[in-house]
Amino acid sequence: MDKKIEVFALASNSPIFSIPEIASISGTSILSQISDIALFSHYSKLIGFASVDPATFQSSEYHATTTAMSKRGSRYLHKSLCQCILAVCTDNPTFKTYYIRKRNQGKSHHCAHIIIIQI
């Protein structure tokens, strides 16, 4: 089965596989959840579908200072992205530098990863 997934990943010719830290199984998992990227008219809709957008909490004059992630999208896509970003932030020097910069700005570990996913 793993060999068939690798063959499919090579045949798909997706730019997601150009990132060395994303393996064929992880990349195929992400592609299978997204299906056709043309279905999303704007990048913010894809971010919402991946459940990596912050939910807003407000009522009349109250606006929450901290927010949690929304739960409206695909939990499978969210999990696949979060697993991939761990390897990407550890091994890829570009993403690692950006991650360290966000951590130095006071962002939490999880928040820095979500910011990188949204890029």
C-alpha cells in the first residue's frame, strides 16, 4: 500500500512534495482532504477548512483578548498539517528561522506552528 501511495504522490506532481520534509503519505493525506484547490475561491476559505483560523469571541462591546482555533473544518486535514509542520520547522532552515523569530516575539509553540501553516 505504501508503494502505491508513493507512486500516486509522484504522479500527482503537486508542489507540496517539493518540501523535502513532507513525505508521500503525509502529502497524500493533505491532498486527499483538499481534493481540488480550485474549489476554494480564496485562501482564507482553505485556512478555515483546515481549522487553523482563530475563532472570534465577541458580544456587544466585549471582545476576547485570547481566542481558540475554530472547529468548523476538517479535523483530518488539521491533524495532517500539524504533524507535517513539526518536521518542517525542525529540518527546514527557512521555516525554522521563521519559527524561532515568532517564538522570540512571544508566541507559544503551538501558535508559531499555526502561523507557519497559514503562510
